Amino acid sequence: MDKPLYANQRITHDYTGLALEDASGKVLVSFEWSEVLRATAFKRDLLTTDLVCIEFTLASSSFEVNEEVSGWQSLIEVLHDYLIGARAYSSWWSDVVKPAFAPATTEVYRSDADTC
């Protein structure tokens, strides 16, 4: 069985922004927190399991990370510190994961600049 594409990737983050890096440390994608208009948590039904994801919507693109990527747990635990006004992990997690295999899109953050 092939490894998922994200198996050798990791999320790095600090108060400036987020980056997705490959195993060698090369930055694949990055953005600053000030660019984020919206953060939405959801899950993908993978037939035998669910995969929890967060999509970050920027002005001209979007970027998704999921719970299988290294650095996920540390990111979701402090995301509300980076995105002022974002819901804390403990307040949205169960909304997304229960019930299993059912769609459960949950808004975690919306910027005042987001007019959509």
C-alpha cells in the first residue's frame, strides 16, 4: 500500500504564520495569519474512517491541512491564539467528529475582512 501524500510532510507554525514542509524541510506552502479570511473544520469520509481537516481560506486561494500531518495537534491546540476570535479546539472538535461518517462542516474562524 502506498503512503498518503502527506505522510512525509509536517506543519510548522508560530505567531507569524503556518508552513507545510516536506521531509527535507523544504517549504511547500506558507501563509501569514493576517492573510486568513476564514478557517473551516470538516471531515472527509474515507469509507472505514474519517479524516478531520481544516481549510484556511485566503484572499486568492485556500489551503488544507489534516490530522494525519505531523504538527496537526500542536496547531489546533493554539490556533485560537494565532487567529484572534477563533474558536478554541475544545469548542469545535466534537461538532466535527460526531457523528461518524456524517458531514459536519464547522466554522472555526472568520475575519472581519471576509465579506463572503
